[in-house]
Amino acid sequence: MLELPTKVHDEARQGEAYAPFAGDGNAYSRHFYIESYGCQMNFSDSEIVASILGDHGFGATRNFEEADLILLNTCSIREKAEQTVRKRLTEFRKLKKYKPQVLVGVLGCMAERLKAKFLEEEQLVDLVVGPDAYRALPHLIEAAESGHKGVNVLLSRDETYADIAPVRLNSNGVTAFVSIMRGCNNMCSFCVVPFTRGRERSRNVESIIRECADLYASGYKEVTLLGQNVDSYYYTPEADGKPVTFAMLLERVAQISPELRVRFSTSHPKDITDDVLHTMARYENICKYIHLPLQSGSTRVLQLMNRSYTREWYMAKVDRIREIMPDCAISSDVIAGFCTETEEDHQDTLGVMNYSKYDFSYMFFYSERPGTLAQRRYKDDVPEGVKKQRLQEIVELQGRLSRESNRQDVGKKFKVLIEGASKKSDEHWMGRNSQNKVLVFPKDGYELKPGDYIKVTVTDYTQATLLGEIVS
């Protein structure tokens, strides 16, 4: 069942278990196992947790049966994720019957909301740790080992984990995610993030630059700057008191090396400024791609969602992006069937999609989440059958837009960063261009490797992929 997003979810990675990092020569007496669910922020947080656990003698494993500590990093955005986590916890409880010393814990966004259920009512876990309390994990583990429940779900006003170097547990060695801020101040009525991750706080700028520079020195060729709303990044150094905006941060990361690609996710339309757009246009290595969530094309529904912009304002922002960067790709989030949505509202959404000509979108129907403003204020009154029908129309329209976008790329040459072999064939490479489109092309005997840049001519396309060949 398709449901509501507020951040982009990579469906192929949901429930992914992290592997031990390459080249780890340490011998560990204890092992941890982590599955991650939700948006990329959760996957990034799992890398922070791995670093903390590694410093306290735990090594990673992908076999939960050999783990001494099992953790699920959870997401409250989608009902399906909660159902999956609960099912997994039940499976892990069975493991404890013949391995009673193993500890099971829940991390992340579900922790605060469901701590009583998981700990007391259903007795599924030994640890419940919120997204701002990962530093406390070693102490909470000690408490759980002594028979007490380890709980810390307090939100912080200043925690950014700026001094912790994440362990890149499941990396391709080419692309990496760098968290630049935590929390969110936007009170979108459908979203639980402000309640599960707290208020916005921006990470120390120098720690971000240092992490990105270290990644480049280690062979990485692309970083994605992560935040619930990266455009609202704002950090004031104590040294000189001169504020650093997101545009300024973006420029400093781009200046590390022209060989280091820079992406970011996610933007709120109201916060992506001309300064950001001009900075993107000025640097070739800042990727020409913006994820610009629409949610609804109806001004009336946008007001109910508390999105802080109108239909016309959003379309003007799309115009501004195209004006400053004609080659910029735009993707979006679209919700079908929000509270009180009419057929006219739905047609407004299709209209904005047609106007914006998204290269791709993440599309869902509205699913009421406990604790949100929408749950308290509005009735979820659009029948599920209507939601599904409207979603299907949105999906079909985006399919046409994606195919048309890819058709227009046939014959063009793109600079592609090779990420690895194609999933379907070891005889083909897979990489992405600046616009975040996937390109698949034959290796053709060239001496190339992941992390190399190569020029590729597009010869064909599918709805999701560009097909090409290396420019000799």
C-alpha cells in the first residue's frame, strides 16, 4: 500500500542490514546488527550509531543470529514501516528464547511514541533510544544487561553529532551522505517529524567541511548534504559571529575539489533562495537537481497542510529555477487524497505536475499518522477507493512526464559518475549524471572503475533509466 511521505524513501533499502565495513581488522567479542527504515536521515543515523558502538567494542554483522545487540532504526512517517518493525521485533523475540542474553532495541522516530507499548505492554524490546540520545547507548546497554530497561527518548536543542565520524558500513566507496542539520521547524499538518526529531539545529560548519574533505581524501567522489530542510541551514560560529547560510555552506563544500560532486536533500519550496540557485549555477560540481516537494497543487489544500505557499507561488519558484538553471532537473513529492480534497483540488495537482514537468516524483495517498496536527484538526474523509484512483492518475501522469523527460535526453552527452556495475549485468556500468538520472552503458573494454567520471551519449531510454554508450 502506498502511503504518505515527508522525506524521500528509497524502497530498495527499507529494512537493509548494514555489513561490516571494509578493511576492518579488529577482532570483536560482541557484535551488533542494525536494520534501517525510512528516509536517508535514518540510514545516516545508523552510521553514527555504528561509530559509537565501534568505540565501545561492538563490531557489525549482517547475521542477526550471531549478534549480541539487535537494533531497528525506525520511521514513524509511514504505517507500513511501523507494521514491518513490529513484525521484525516479534521475530527477534523468538530468537531470545534460545539466546536470552541478546538485547533488542528500537532507535529513531518510533521510539518516543511507542516506548510504552514496546517496553511494557508487548515486552518486545530491552532498549528504546530516540534520535537525539545515541551517545547514551553504551550506558543504556549496560543498564539493559543488568536487567533494567534502557530508555532515553529526550529531544535535544543542540545535539548534531558533529564530532562523531560516521562508519560507512554499506558504502559503494563513491557516494556518501553527510548530515548538516537535525530537526524541523515547519509544522506541516500531515507530518510527525517536528514531534519525533525536534526543532531545527544546524551543525558546526567546520565539522561539515572537514567530514566532506576527509571523504574526498578517502576516494569518495560525491557527497549529499542531508537535513529535514537543508535550505534553512543557518550556523553562527562563535569565533567571528558571521552567520553561514546554506548557500555559503554549499559553496564551501563545492570548493573542496572540482572532482567532488555535491548534492543535497531535501528542500522546502519556501526556503530555497536565489542565493542557493545562483551558487548551484556557478559551480559545475554542484549537481543540477532539486527535490522540490509539492504535496498538493491546490492552494486550499496547501493551506490545510500548512505548507506556507500557494499554487501560483510554487509555479513561480519552478520558473525561477528554470530561469537560473535551464538544465536543472526537478523531482517532487505528491500526496493524493488529503483531508477534504475534492476532484477540483486533484485536478489542480495534476495541473501543477504538468506545468512543472517533473523528471520523477514520489507519489503516495494520504495516510493519517498519530500525533500530527492533521489528525487533531481534520477528518480523514476521502474514501480509500477515491484516494487510490487519484493516486493512479498521478502515477500515470508522472510516467508520461518521466518518459518525455528521458526521451528529450536521447542524443545528448552527459558527464557520468560511475557508481558500480549494473544490477542486471556485470558487462554494464551504472552511474548518474548531474541531474540525478541513472545511466546504464556497456563497459566496452575500457579501463574504468567506480568513482571514475566518463562521458556517455544517450542512445535510448526507459521510464526510469537512460541507456547509452561511452564517448570514445
